[in-house]
Amino acid sequence: FPPWSVPRFRERNLEIAVLTDTPEDARGGVLCDSRGAVRALFASFDFQTARRDCREETTEAFGIPANVFLPMLEAIRKDATRTPEVRSLDMEVAAVDLATLARGAGKLPKKWMQAVLQRCGQQGQVARAICVCRVLATGASKAKLRPGDVLLSVAGKTIACALDVEEALANPTTKRKREASKEVEICVLRDQKEVVEHVTPSVLGSEDDAELVIWSGMVLRRTPRCILERCESVAPRAGGVFVQCVLAGSPAETRSLHPHCFLMEMNGKPVKTLSDVLSGGQGEKKKNEKRAPYVRLLLLDMNGQEHVRAIQPDSLFFPTLHLQRSSLGRWNYT
């Protein structure tokens, strides 16, 4: 799906089932086969069109194959107290017909091509290959995989669809034990040559925040993944603290500070975590001064432009708040 103009979660590398005749009033449910077995979840997707001149929001319903989420459900059944985790290569892929690929890439590995033809034939699909179209600038595959690489195998498993990559990362077929910290072997076709790379996958959990800091009217959070995906060129320079929003009437708003930017420095000291904000958010107060001193901020917007602002904290009306969510889901503040 195309990236949103405003950063938010975006599904990627998902193969969907499209109905020939979708009921107009259908917004969710399940898709079953003739035996009554659930084959897919039927869900609504909100996304923006890819046109730059007119990015309209639209909603369409598609089917999510059951084998996408069954491994996660099985993990929850085994241990409901453990948060499910997904291993990722931090890349986006696209499907290319094998015939089209052969015309452009030349001779393809015979053994791999036979495996792909057999696999796609069993599923009633046109023979196709999976190509890398984007690599996250701060992700696990940075400097390892390149756009245009054709995925031949991941952890010993032949790749014929996007779901094969997730299955290979979850259940590698090589002798190497599956551990989150272990790297996996990836074989790709690059410039008509087979290249082997070793990548340590990222372990993805929930994108929910468990910690927030409100300082001078700025709501600060750990930089989420969707932000780094949205501003790919700025991601290597981006800091670990993101300004999510600015409260009305706050000192931050009076200094024309806009949300959706990265907090890089406070009084010349680098800001990498929310703890740095709590320790550096109070300037050195001189004797006989009733009001708090100004704090100099260096910010980086999502276009890569740096901005400097001087903010005077207001501990009476906009005190510094440190919000943390407990394991029971309740928020506490100090």
C-alpha cells in the first residue's frame, strides 16, 4: 500500500485475496471454503491513492490468508503471557512474473526456477519471483540487500511468495538453530550472479508506547518505526525522541514549534532517549531568578531541515510529566 502523507502504520509484504464480486455492505468477517474451513479474514483497509496531485483516502475490503496470522495465534495459545514477536528483514518486496524476469535478468538458476514453477503450480498461480523494492535505511538489511535483488532462498527455504520469507524466518530449514540473535543466510540474484548475504533479522513487537514524556507542552515518544519508513532519507540522522504533538497554549506552541519532528539536542547535549529529556529539560537556574531559564532545542523535521528554538519551561501550568504504562495497562505519571 502507498505511504501515508501523515505517518501512520502501513501494511506491506502482504498477499491479499480479492473477491470478484464484493458485497457492498460487507466490512468484515471470514472467508470459508466449501467445507466450512476458515481460509481468510475479510477486513477493511484504509489507504491513500498513490497519485501525488490528488491523494484521496479510500476504504476497500480484502481477505487476509489464514496462514498469515495462524503462527501468531499458536504462539499465544502456548503462552498467553508472552508478547508475540515477528522477525523481519526490514525490507519491502514485490512480485515479478518469471517470464518477465527471465527477459531482463538473463539466465536464471535452474534448480531455483524448477522449485518456483512446482510451488506456484501447486497453488494455481502464475510462476513468479520476489524482488526487493525497498530496504529500510536503519533496518537489518541495510548495506546487505539492494533494491532489484531477486530473493532465491532465505534460511534454506526457496522463496516464491512474500509469505515464504516470514515462514523461513520463523522456521528455518537449515541446521542452524532458530534464535532471534542469530543471522540467517539469504541467497539473492544480483547482476545475473548468485550472491549470499548473512543478515541478523530485527525482532518486531508491539508498536504501542509504554512511556511518554510531556515537556513544556511537547508530547514526546520513542521514535516509531512508521516515522523512519516515511522519511527514509532523514532516517539515518533522526534521533530516538519524536515530537508527536504540541499542546495548545503551551510554551512550545508560543515559540512556533510544530509537531512531527525529532528532538536532537537540549542545551547542546544530544537527546537519544526520553531519559535524556528528563535529565536535560531543566536549565541551570541562577540565583535571584524567579522564572526558569530558557532551554535551547535543536530539532530536525521530516524533510531534513534543522530548526533551533529557545523555550522557557512553565512548571506551574505545563509541568514536566513522565507517563508510564504498567503491565496491567494503567498509566501512571510522575
